[in-house]
Amino acid sequence: MTATQPALSRGIVKQILSGDAVVIRGQPKGGPPPERTVCLSNVNAPRLARRANPNQEGSVETKDDPYAWEAREYLRKKLIGKDVCFSVEYKAPGTGREYGCIYMGKDTSAENVTESIVEEGLVEVRRGGIKASDDHQQKLIQHEDAAKSAGKGKWAEGTGTDHIRNIQWTIENPRNFVDSHHGKPVDAIIEYVRDGCTVRAILLPNMEYVTVMLSGIKCPMFKLEGTTQIPEPFAEEAKFFTEARLLQRDVQIILEGVSNQNLLGTILHPNGNIAELLLKEGFARCVDWSMGVVSQGPEKLRSAEKLAKEKKARIWKDYTPSGPALDVKDKNFQGKVVEVVNGDALVVKMGDNQYKKIFLASIRPPRQTADADPDQKKDPTRRVRPLYDVPYMYEAREFMRKKLIGKKVNVQIDYIQPAAQGFPEKTCCTVTIGGVDVGEALVSKGYATVIRYRQDDDQRSAQYDVLLGAEARAIKKGVGLHSKKDAPIHRVADISGDVPKSKQFLPFLQRAGRSEAIVEFVASGSRLRLFIPRETCLITLLLSGIDCPRASRPGPGGTTIPSDPFGEEALMLTKELVLQREVEVEVEAIDKGGNFIGWLHVDGINVSVSLVEEGYAKMHFTAENSTYFKALSTAEESAKSKKLNTWAKFEEPVEQAEVDDGPVERKINYKTVLVTEVTDEGHFYAQTVENGPQLEKMTEQFRAEMQANPPLPGAYTPKRGDVCAAKFTDGEWYRAKIEKIEGNNRIKVFYIDYGNRETTGSANLSILPATYHGLPAQVQQYALACVSLPPDDDNKNEAVDALYNDIINKQFLLNTEYKGSGLEYVTLADTDTKDDVAQAMVTEGLVLVEQRKEKRLAKLVADYVKAQDKAKASRMNLWRYGDFTEDDAKEFGYKR
């Protein structure tokens, strides 16, 4: 009677435990498949080495038996991942181990694995259990005898000590170990898969036993609760995914970093990168903390994760984007950089001439630290200037300014940061120039850091991992913000509007001729703020030789003063020409406000000439004495002929043949004024009635603020030339300018909105709030045209008194006739009767007629002379003793 043949089972070889033990798994169905460990019957394999178990008392390390590794490797190379069939002949009582035969095929006619390994001399046949009647078992004895005769495997001559591995179970200095491999691939065999992203491997040929965590990713884990391991969702599936592809496979590992005693690395299989595959299938997510060390293209990992998110695969089944989706057509554009804002933002001019402010994605610029500015602690009132006071802010701005200003860049919008906490919406982008990522370059220099995000926040730079790598390199080098040295200090003197300091600097700047400077800010077409590195000072520069319209600007009380015609266009032209560019400045003088006046050159271009050439400015009469007069004249003529901008309505004057039929009519352009003060010289101050409501509103707000915040007596130290707040004898506050400081607390002030003067004490003076500096003085000084005061003091006083009584606090029509000595000479006419004030005074014999050569004034002067002749005939006032001017001859000692 024949023995019953054992049943055949089929499976896939998962793992080789030793030369005589194999783990076989089934096919997966809705999860990891079942497994069986089959020991080869009738043979004994050499025992493999074991490491000491630190959790088990008395556990010691053991060495390989000779040829144990060769036996394991023989089966691994032959069987791993292959379909086999096997039969279990018996199960050992007590241990429950199953013993049987494994065939490399679908049935028993295929190669018998036990016979094959015996033939190689790598295992020993247990002859005590061999049955003489069993042909298969007898074959094992025959194969072993043949192997012994041939000296194969463990039957070779010698002790076999050279076939025992020297395994390095522990790496003493992981960091040095990783660095010693210089990022080159190392051959390895994966020995154990702990979870989807953590394995243990033997590195060849030195037999180092290491734990490797996959760089840049994390799979669901197994949490230990008591003594039980609880898998997170998809943890078992992720582990099986990695096992099925890597366990006991020949791979290459690129060691990239260290996490505690574990190594970080990328595992390369002939079929690809396992980390990328895990991400694509939704078994893993990218992690920032280790992404920075990935050497095999972190962007591939991000792309794989993005694909899984879009498919909502496995761990992403409930995924929703953390930010709004961008319209693809608006995502990429090109632009010209016109301004660098601090250390993380740019203003770019796009193809449609629109300007857009963009921020570098995932970049944090330098920040003010508590101990960064010792000068601020010494002087808490000192104005903070982040560009110069925040460590490395100036270096970050300069790095980008030198590389980007005026250059064309490629912009890719990564995400839109919504408005929050009072901050406006931000468009965050990756900016490249010539293939170089500006953000990466900035971070690698140590001039910025990378923002850290929540793991589920995907609103970040498309090059986020590149930025992390750049930051890691900057930290390693210790550059910029990561340096252990003291941060550079920029001590800059801001002399804008400081008259005494400006006067001190003026000689140095004048003697220097053309000085190098950087334009920090453009307020209007002809008003700029410059930083002069040589003098380490900030100045305000007014462009010489031109009259340029002003742009809109802040006014008192939070209002905005609208721009003059073409003021905004002039501002944009100047900005595009010079903003944040290296320029040359020629300083000529300063004005009464401490602003410097001079010429500005950029790349050989005179900015004043450019503004005139484009029709955004007109040549000023002060340019006549400059070396640039000819260039300005030519530019203005060109703009006129082309009728550009301010010259759009310009008409060339038509030359007519001069006809001697009387004097040319003078131009009359009346404006209504209110006379507020008359001086001892016969001049007067007047306000423009049109500006009255604006002055009243400003005065009302000003007094309300002074009443709400009354000044402390003695808190203000007056300085000559300061514009301050002064209390008049009526107890109200007005704007005033300090003209002279005398002894005994006597301070002479001039009320800039009314024209009167007063001597007062410091207790009646206070700092003028900054809001009220912007509105210009509301009163202007004038003199009567074509008349002069008599030389005699008594007659002069009589004339001034009469003028005071006639015009003070009254409205008149004012027409400017000519200018001279910084004054406008005008005629005043009664608003109702249109009677001429000066002509009336001439008729009364109070003033003298002054001869003028201008043809346009000939008729006016003739009328005045007739009035004067009438006064002489009537012996009025000056003429009461006759015509005293007849004796004004040289022989009488009078010289006009």
C-alpha cells in the first residue's frame, strides 16, 4: 500500500530566514495576505549571527556559523519574489514548525530546492531520519556525498573561518558615517521592514547593520498601546507595499542625513524610487523636516504627492485644498523689477504697464530682535528705520537690488495669502532670473529664513524643498542670520529737513562734485530721497533747473492733496529712471527747509533734462546760469514742438510787425485776496480767498488737537528757523516761524498764515504736530507796482498809515504786474468799484510814481503820472511845498 502524498500549496516567497527556513505568503485580497514559514525537511543549515537583544536579560551576540551567510544568500537569490509550490510533510510537536519540500514551479516536477542546496554543499543532511524506502531522501544522501567529493561549500578544505561575517551591529557616529559616503549609492540588502518608510538593511560589502528612514516622507505608523501595536489607517497596507517590493531585494541606498541614531536615505530599486511610489499610491505624505536632505529630486516627491491628492487615494480620501485654486492663465508672467521692498517683496512692471507688488513665497525676511538696536534703548524717541536698524535687512535689500532692479524676471504665482490681522492680501511667488531662483539665492546667503508650515498646509512655494536645502546649507556655513558673529551695524545720519545739519554737510557735498548715491524714495517727479554711502547720510534732493508738477501727497488731518496735472506721470517717469539705482548727484545749494538742490545723473542721463524732454516739467529761470541750460532749452523746445503732455495746448506765438499805435495791453488775471498785515516798508501780506475754507478747517483741527493735548510749559526748546505752534495775544494757537532768539526769554516769531510778527516767551511756544507741516504758508508778501514811498521819514510814515487804513482786513482784486527781489509787485483794485489803490494814493499825493521801461506797463504808468500831475497842481500832501523833485540834480547832492 503506497503512502499518501502530502497536499501541494502555492505561494510567493517573501523572506529567507536561513539556509533551511523560508517564509511564503499568499496573494493579497483586500489587505496583507496570510503567511507560512516552511523549514526544509531532512537538512540542517548553518546558523546565522544574531545581535544581542537589549530588552532581554542575558542576551548575547552570536557569530555566523561558517557558510551560514552563503546558504541564506543562495536561497534568497534563487527564491525571493518567485512563485513556488510546497508540501508540508510533518509539523514538529511543541514548536509547531512545519517541515516539507519547496519546488520552483507549479508542481513537484519542478526543481526541488532542498536537493539544489544540498548539491551546493551549503547544508547538511540529517541522516538519522532518512528512510531507505524513500527515493527522495536517498537522493539527498547521494547529492551530499557528491558535494563532499567535490569539496563544495562547507565541505571545502579548511576551517571555514573566512566564511564568517564580521557584522557591525551599531554605528558609533552616524553623522560621520553618513558624511564618509559623500552621497554616493551604497549596495545593500533590505533585511526587515518596520513600517512603510522604515527598514533595516545590511550595507555591503562591510556588513554594517543600519536602520534607514526614507528621506522626505512619512507613512502611517504602528502605535504601541501597552504591549499591543495598533496600526494607524493604511499602516499595514503601506508596510506590505514596501515589503513586497524591497524585502531581501538587492538595492542601493543613498545616505543623506541622521535622525537620532537612525539614518535618513533614499532607497533605489531597479524599478524606481520606493518613496515616490509610496506617495503616488497614497501610502505616504511628504514631511518638511527631512525633505531638505533629499538628493534625488524633492520636486518628484511633491509631484507624486500632488497626484495622490488629486486622486484622493488612500490617506488622502478626505483631502480638501487649504487655499483657493489659481487660474492657470494668470499663474505665470514676466515683468521688469522697479523696486525692492525690504527683503522679501518686489514691485514689477508688467507688459500692460501695470505695476504689481509680489512677495517671495515661503520667505521670511530679517526681523527686529530685542537686543538688535542698542541706540534705540539709549534714545527711545529716535525714529526706527527698519532698512538700516534690522540686522541684515539692508544686506538682503542690497543683494536683490543689485541683481534685479531694471531686470526682466519670470514670475510664477504659488499661492495667494488672504488679508488677515490688518495686513492686506499678498501674492506670493517664485521669482527667477536667468534660471536662478531669487528666493533660494537669498536664503543661501543667510539673508532670509524659510517659513515653517503645518503639515496639512499646502499653500507654499513650488520650490519649498529647494529653499529648505538652501537654508540647511546656510546654517551649516554659518552665514548671514545664522552667523555667530555680531550683525553689521549701519549708522546713518538722516538730515532730511534738519536745517543745521544740512548746512554742516553742504560744503562737503559741494566740494565732492559728483557724489555716488542710491535713490531710496521718490516723492514726486523732482523730489527724491537719497542715501550717500560715502557720507553715510540720507538727504532730500530737489532737482535743479526745472518746475515739475507735484504728485498727490498726504495733507493735514488725514486728507490727501490731489496731484497737479501730469504730477503722477512725472513721478512714474522719475521712479522708473532712478528708484533704487546707483546715481551721481551734484549738490548746489539748500533751501530754507534743509532740502538740498542739485542735479541727478543716472547712466549718463540728466534726470531734469529727461523730465523736460518728455514734457512733464518746464525749465525754471534759475537754470540760465547752469552748465545744463543749453540741454534744458533744447529739450523744452523739442517737447513744445511735439506738444508733449504739459505742452499739449501750447501755441507758438505769432510774430507781428510792430505798429506804433500805442502801448501793448498788459495782461490782467485777477485773484481775490484778503489783506492781513502792512509792514513799515509799505509792503503788505495777503491770503488767497479761495484757500480760506481749507485754512479755517486746518486751524479748527489744529486748535482742537492743541486743546486735547495741551503742551507742557518748557518742554519745547525753540530753535531759529523752526516752524512751531505759538499762542497769540488772543489766547489762540497759530502756526509760526521762529525768526530770532534774544536774551531774557525774548523770541521773535512770524505767523506764517497771517503775516504779523510778535515777540513772545518760550512758554507760549510748542512743537507743531507733524500733520500740520504739510500745508504751505497761507500768506504771501506783496508790494504795490509802479509806485514808491517818499524819501522823507515823516512822509513815508504818513503814506504807510494811509495804506494800512485803506486796505487792512479788506478784500481786493490782485493782479501781478512784475517780480523782483523775491517779491511780486501788484496792483490792487476794489472788488466793487474796481478803483486802483495805488492810483488813489498817487492822487492823494502820498506816494511817488516809479518809471518802468516795460511797454505793457506804459499805459498804467501814464495813468499814474496824470494822477501825480493832478496832485502836484492841487498841492496835495507831498506836494504841499511845490515840486521838490525839480531840485533832484547832482549839484544839489541828490542822486537817484
